[in-house]
Amino acid sequence: MTYTFLGPEGTFTETALLKVPGAREAQRVPATNVNAALDAVRDGTADSAMVPIENSVEGGVTATLDAIATGPELRIVREEVVPITFVLVARPGTRIGDIRRISTHGHAWAQCRGWAAANAPDAVHLAASSTAAGALALLDPASRPGDAAICAPIVAEEHPELEVLATDIGDNPGAVTRFILVSRPGALPPRTGADKTSVAVPLPEDRAGALMEILEQFAARGVNLSRIESRPTGQYLGHYFFSIDVDGHVQDARIADALRGLHRISPQTRFLGSYPRADGARPVVKDHVTDDAFASASDWVNGILGG
């Protein structure tokens, strides 16, 4: 197996990848951005890619939501949730009061903005492609790095030449990020009873009630939505698709029936995968939307047609 992930080494994404059985022993290749990671899977350079998709503070990772919803189809086969903690690092001899530019990824900055305002009020954010990239740039003065960087503790542990100026600087101590492992289409992960299904649903028409028609496909079948976000297609104003996660597996009758309904309304609906939930939580399924209930209803109608 060859895995790729949003690099460089030392990112939270690599931490998520290392939770996958066998990943430590496999070849791991960092990618410069989410699109590069997914394209490596599409062209066969890598078997799977680990990328971030959702943060408990900032919401969806738009680069991933957009990249997986377009281009040759991919499948989500696994998710991992990683607690997020941050440290402030700099070159030796740097004092917090001297810092004017802090380099890090935008999501990390959003989660540490309060700490920065209180402790380094004169510092501004210098965008980096990842938390690790911002920190490692400090080791290369030619790259015109910031005065300090916000990164994962593992980066500081692996690079003792960086000095840790502050630890646990996140504004929300309970922050987590959800990551997805993506592969080319193939056999689905088996149903566990604690699963999640993801789809991308284009809005067929920009009119009153269009979104309600989409949501009704889930509500009528007792399917709970765990996440829904709108994203522009980029074609023209008012043209959106919805990135949706629901509780259940496509092998569940209620999920399969909801997807049939979605496809009738929006034929360009993209199935992104059914996979085990990282938290193992099982949904509450009412009696009238169980597999047995769907089977009984189908038998009833078949009996009518056969009579």
C-alpha cells in the first residue's frame, strides 16, 4: 500500500493516517495540498489519501469538499477524528513580545486567534499550506518565514532546533478535526451498524422549495443528517451543491431508498461513500424505517401487483 496525505510530515493529517492499521509500515508520501493528494489516488500513484474534511471550530474544509465532489469519482472508506492541540514555535532566542508575523494554516489560526490577541497583540497571520509547513519554514530563512509558527506538538518534538515558546494555545480545548481516507471506487466497507454515508447533491433548480425537496428524501425515511454544507459549483451565481453526511450505510434500506429519491430529483447526485463512524455511535432507527419494515412494505405491494 502507498498512502498520501496533506503534508509535510508532522501535520495532524499524518497523525490521522497513522491511526489506520498498517499505515506505519506502508509507504507514506506527503502531498503539497488536498488536490494533489486526491489526484495521486485518481492517477494510481497512491492507493489511498488522508485529507481533512471537517473541524469542530471552523466547520467544513472547503478544499476537500470541493475536490472530492468534482473530477473522477472517489470513495471515502474510513474516517478518523484527531484532538487538536497547538504550540507556538520560533527560532532560538525569539521572544513572544518580538513576534510580528505568525505563520500557520488558516484553520489553526482561527483556533488560536484569541490566544494570539492576548499574548502577541501586534502579530498578524501569515498563511501557510499546513501547520507543519509554517513551522518548517522557520528553518529556512530564504523562504521569508514568519517570526514564529503555530503547529502540532509533534513538529517541535521532531525538530528540537525549534524553540517552543508556548504550549496548549488553542482557544477551544475540546477542538477536534475529522479526516477521511479516500480510495478509488471499489468494494464498499462492510456495514457495521455504526456507519456514515456521504453524498454531494447539486441543487437542480434555484427556486423556492428546491432544498426542501432534497431534505424531504431523508426526513420521510427517518434518516438523520449529521452534516450539511452548501458549496458553489463555480459555474454561476446561485448554482450550489450540498455536501451531506447522514447516519447509516447504503446497505440499509432507508439509506438506499433515500438515495433513489435524491437521484430522481437531482440525477447528478454523487455518492461519496459509506464507511464506519469514528466514534462508533449507532443511530436510533424507528420501527417503521427498519430494513424489516421496508421489506414488509415491498412484499405487501408485490402481493397487490401479483393479485
